[in-house]
Amino acid sequence: MISTTPDAVTRVLAEPRSRRAAVRLLAGAVLGGALAVRAMPAAAGVNQTGWYFCSKCNGVYFSAAPNDVNERGRCPAGGAHKYLGGGGYIMLADYDPGFLHPSYQDGWCFCVKCHGLHYTGAPIGACPAGGKHATAPSGNYVVWVGEPFADVGQQRGWRYCGKCRGLWYAGNGTRGVCPAGGGHQPVAGGNYCLNNRNA
Ligand SMILES: [Zn+2]
Ligand SMILES: [Zn+2]
Ligand SMILES: [Zn+2]
């Protein structure tokens, strides 16, 4: 797994704009617990740790306490999402869209029912906790589309699922388990990268 430092993430953020100093201040911002799902002011922006890969469903989920099974949401493969250890990923949310590198796509949403990440720019997909994914409370998350930024540790291999509208990892040769049934479904052009936390 590629690793990166918060500084590397900062460079991704700052690259196309001149507000470097402001971004540097934001780079260390971490939300946890209840704050993590609270909508934030549009201009503020957060770099949120606490996002992890689930090896049961191949999805990504948020947890403020990943060692606690009751804090890992609902997995479409049954029970809670699995925590493999490690620092996980940094997810960006609630930045002014003009402030971010253009490769970031907004409209991604935390689901308070299953703890997964799903896209709201299409009809809302099925949730493993029942019904559709929740759209509130959540920040407006962004995910990097296309090839990784040069020399910055980003993990490629993430895909958008055309069935559940969730984000899932295709780099291990399986399609995981989709809450809409079967495995997740890759979509042309739906190639994403996640920002790794650090080693
Ligand atoms: Zn899972
Ligand atoms: Zn859900
Ligand atoms: Zn799916």
C-alpha cells in the first residue's frame, strides 16, 4: 500500500491555487465522533481521518473507533464492516469547490446507517442497513477521479459501483459484496484514488 504524509495531501490541495498558507493550516484538522458527520460550513473544509477499507465487502467506511465492532456500521456481507488495522484513509469534505484541485469530484456522502461512502449525483443506492443510503447528516465529500497526482501517495484501484452508488476497491481482484446484490459493478470512467493516511 502506498503511504503518504499529511504534507503530501496538502500539496494535492494547494497545487492549483494560491491559498497555500490557509490549506496548510487545515491539513492537520481531524474530526471525530459525532462531529465527523456534522455538516460543516462550505468554505471551511476538513481533512478527515477514520476511513477504512473493509475486506468483506470491498467498500470504504468511516469509524471514529474502528476497534469497536459497534462503531463500524453495517456491512453488506453481514455484521459490521471489518477493520484490518492501520491508519486508513484521509477523506476531504466541505471545501469550497473552487479551492480544490479539479480532479476532485464532489457530491459524495457519508451514510449514517451503514457508515459507507456513496454518490448523490445519481439516484441514491441501496443501503446494507435497509432501504436507501442516508444523505444526512453528512458533509459534502470529494473523491479524486482518474490517475493519481504525481509523487503524492494516493491509492488507485477504487471504483464507483453502478448498482449501490458506493465506492469500492477493485485492486484485489474481487468485486466484494454489493448491498444491491452480487458483487459491486464497475462503471466506465469511474476510476478513483484515495488519499492514504501515513505509514
Ligand atoms: Zn464491509
Ligand atoms: Zn448506507
Ligand atoms: Zn455496489
